[in-house]
Amino acid sequence: MGYQLSIRNLEEVHETNLSMVIKLLQKRGLCYRSELAKESGLKQSTITNIINELISCGLVEEVGSIEGKKGRRSIGIQLRYNAFKILALRLTRHSFTISKFNIGGDEEKSITSNINMDQSAEYTLNIITDHIRNLIDESDDKILAIGISVPGPLFIDKNEEHIVMLSGTSGWNNINIRKHFSHKISIPIYIEHDANAGALAEWWFGKYRMQTGVNIYVAAGQGIGAGIAINGNIIHGSHGMAGEIGHISINYAGPKCQCGNRGCLENYCSVLALQNKIKIGIASGQPTILSPDCSLSDIKNAILKGDSLAVTSFEEIAWFLGFGLSSLVNTYNPDMIIIGDELSCIGEPLLNIISKVIKEHTLPIAFEKLQIRLTSFHLDPALIGAAALAIEKLLNKPTLILKSLTDTLT
């Protein structure tokens, strides 16, 4: 007797085909059916059936005719980006932002608030929960999920995600983020490390997005982390802590880190390290226009004005960041490195130093093929990445989207 597909297997094949077609539409934007058939490898009849299904539930729309090969005109199709919405939560050490996005990655509404460091983590999470509930209740759109990006290290194990350690804070260690929100919010919840979220944002919506290859997003902020994506798939490691380059030791006799290690990279090249270096310089009597409690914006302005302490402090932390990233280049041989988070606001001076140091400390052929860029996003990439995370997870199980949209129509 020949092998026969079970009903379950047929459903899984259909789910896979649906997901592939929707993701192609999301990546390409406006296109036509024959393009989808060619890129997906599916039969034209299968594409026709899938598109008809997506149109009937309101996820895809026809948009007139577009010119194809040999001057032939075909009916254009595209995703209806406003068919449903998702929420994105970006949690940092000092603030949080909650935004509503459409599936094209466009932000529509946003709430930002500072975190009171004198209050407990549970208190802050309860405030965030109230904001999320209000956004869901007040929305006229169908909100299907929420993506959350958090500082790391982030431990992931089945249904448990908790922050292992949050540098410069107390009370956040081992807080089970999923457990807190899943008990109070009814929509699906997806959680990711902020650097991984940044990598997803660049892969899905960034100016330098690729169809295939290895891209590394570097979150250079109050801590240092890296999101490593191979063909769009994030490398998590066994428990979610891959890419924690901020806790690679570059000096075995260096200062003790909050993680317990000595000489961790982020103690040499984060925003906190830069501000601390300037405080030490001021305390030692070095002339500067900066004050001990200066912000990163103050430091950037001082650099542009040629302030000696600001320039030398910045150049040193930029050198260390480039030195740390050279190990990633030698290990993963990426096509592209994108620098994001707070330090990226310094712009070309940061990029120039990083590129120079990486060139000096990597194999020549690896550097020749490498592109190093600053993020092109005006919004926080980790916030956009939280949205991309929720969208990606939903598109992996598109029948749930279609059921929700169909229920709305009926």
C-alpha cells in the first residue's frame, strides 16, 4: 500500500504553504501571483487557491494591474497591512514604551514612561500591564498579540522567560516575565532579548535587510548585546543566552562585573562605561565642559565641540567595542553588522573607529566582504523588533490569523 498523507499532515502542509506565501508578500510588498509561484516553488493553482483564501478573509487585496515581464500586465496583490494590529513593549533599565503597530511595521500609537527605580519590579510590571489592557480595550482594531523586548541576559526554557541580570539595577533578577503577563493579558505573548529583537527589526523592516545571509545587530546602550540572525533565524543557544558579548571577558584581572565575572566587555564600552569614565576624568581635575551627571546627548555635543575629555573617553570606548566585535566577525563571518541602541546616535565617528579596529583584528578576507552600518531606524530598533517578533510568530501559524479575521467579518 502506498503512503497516504493524513488529514493532520495535509493541514500542516497547508499551514506551511500559507505562512510562506504571506511572508513573501510581507517581504516583497506589491507583486503578482506568478512571482509568488516562482519564488515559493508552489504550483500556480496552489498559489491561486491560497490567495483566494487570503482575500476572502481580508488579509490580502488586489490593487489593479502591474507590468510584468515582456510588458504583460497582471493583477497586483499585497497584504492589507491594517487587517490586524499587534502591540510591542520595549523595556529598558530606566523606561518602557508600548506601541501599536500594523503588520507593515508602522507605528500608530505609543506610550512612554520612566521607571521609578525606588519601586519594585512587580510594581513596574503592574503599571505596564494596566497600559497594555487600556490599549487593547480602547482599540477599534483587532489586536492579535504582543511582542516584548527586554534587556538581557534573558533565560528561555519552555514557558519560562526571565531576566537573569540587569546591570545597574536591583530587584529584576529572575523575574518571570511570561508568568506575570500571561496571568493578566489574554492575547498571545512573545518575549525576546532586546538585541535579538533589534536583529529581527533589521531583517524584517530595515534599510539593509537581506533575503539570505548572516546579519548581526549590536545593541550598544547601557549594556552590550548582539542579536545573530542566519537567514532570518535568531541564534538563541540552548537557553536563549547566545550573543551575550557584553559578558565576554577581555581582561581576566579587570573590574568585577555584576555577573560575577571580571573584565566584561560592557564595562569598557557601554554608555554607562562612557559616563563613568567621564566622571573619573572630572574627579581627577581634567578640564571639560561636561558635568558629572552628563547625559549621552551632552557627551555627543561635547565631542562635536572638540572637548578633550569627551573625545578621548569616547574614542576609548569605541575602540573596545570594535575590539569586542572583531571576535564576532572571526567567529560568525557575518555579511553585515548593524550598530544600534543609544551609542549609535554618535554616528559616523563611532562607525569609523569600530570599522578601523575590526579591520585590524580580523582576517582580511572576512573584513573585505563585511558591511558595517548604523541602524537606519528613527524609532528604537528593539521596539520595532518586538513588533516584528509578534508578527513573525503569528505568520508562522497563519490559520489562527485567518480564523480571527473571519470571525471578525462574520
